[in-house]
Amino acid sequence: MRSRLYSFVFALALSLGICGCLNYHQEVNLLTDGSGTMKLHYWMKIIPTDEGNMSEKLGLFNKDSVRREFTSKFIKLKDVKVYTDTTDSTCHSYVEFAFDCIDSLNKTKPFTDAAFSMQDGASGQKIFTQFIPPVMSGFGLDTNKYTVEYVYNFPGEIITHNATSVNNKTLSWKYKIEELGKGKTISVTFRPYKLKETPVWILVLAGLVLVIVIVFLFRKRRN
């Protein structure tokens, strides 16, 4: 029962439940074959109770619980950190991992509602989408103080997108809790870079240089 509670609360955390009092940042480096790396960081104000820090007891900021939630055959964990920032009384969790196929993350506990998808589009193009689920709000909380942000680095030429900000090949979607409404969908169409092939002229030039070096060394030895 306790493990079920951890799973339930963690699912709420990653969709910014608990009345929307979590900030969430997700950064993804995506490769052309659908593999890549992801960094997650979520944090919230410490909520003291008569029994101590309830968020920690529920596993949101317990390192073992966080690691357990991200343990999956589809995820290769690189790092898990949990810490408290006393300067602003916030709890933080940080997770970094690699994946072989971003679509496979849909089969993991933390991303049940993410609906990752990377499909073939027009000739030579890929269409990527991810769903950002809606968030509970209310209870007198100022939802302007809490945000979700998704940052993606794409390996190719961006054709179309609905990002809120762009920096070269890095696209970002940042929303205040109240802006999510019934949820948002990240959508990007891009043309992946082709695997870099060595141009023929470089091979020819390298061959000529090699011949010149061999001739030079041969003549030097004869002299």
C-alpha cells in the first residue's frame, strides 16, 4: 500500500499536482534515432506539518523513492539528487537519465500521461509531440508563482513548432499553472540532419597528401 501511495503522489508531482505548488523543469537532448538524454528538476516550498516535512514523507523529496520511481528497463539513470535550499526554504529533486527511444518513456510510471510521440512526417521530416497534462489549482494559491518549463534540443532543421521561445535549435515551452487549462501539447516538425559522410574531395586530398609524404620519405631515405 505504501509503494502505491508513493507512485500516486509522484505521478501527481510530475504533473504538478498537490494544488499546483510545484515548479517543474524538463530538458531533453533528442537524437535522430529517437534516443537521447533528459534532465528533470522540480522544487517547492517546504510545507511543515506536526509530523515534519510531509512532502519528504510522501517520497517527493526522498532520494530512494525518487530513484525507485525512475527505475525502469527503458531508463538508464545517470544521477539523482535531493536537497534543501535554506536560503529560500525550498526542497529540490534532480534526475538525469538516458533513453533508447523517447516513445518508450510512455511505459514508465513518471510519464504515464506524457504521450511522447515521434513519427515520420513529410519526406525526410519527423513530427514530435508531448502532452503537458493539466494541473490542479485553487485553495487560494497564487498560480502565477508556479511554472512548468520544457526545453528541447532537436538534431535538425526546425520546420514548424509551437514553442514559446526559440534559441537556435533549442525550443522552450514555459507556462504558468493557470495557463495550462486542460493541458498543452508540444509540437515540432523537423528535418533530421543526415549522418555526416566524408566528402569525396577530402578523401582525394588526403590520398594526395599521403602519396606526397611517402615520396618525400622515400627520397630522404635514398639520400
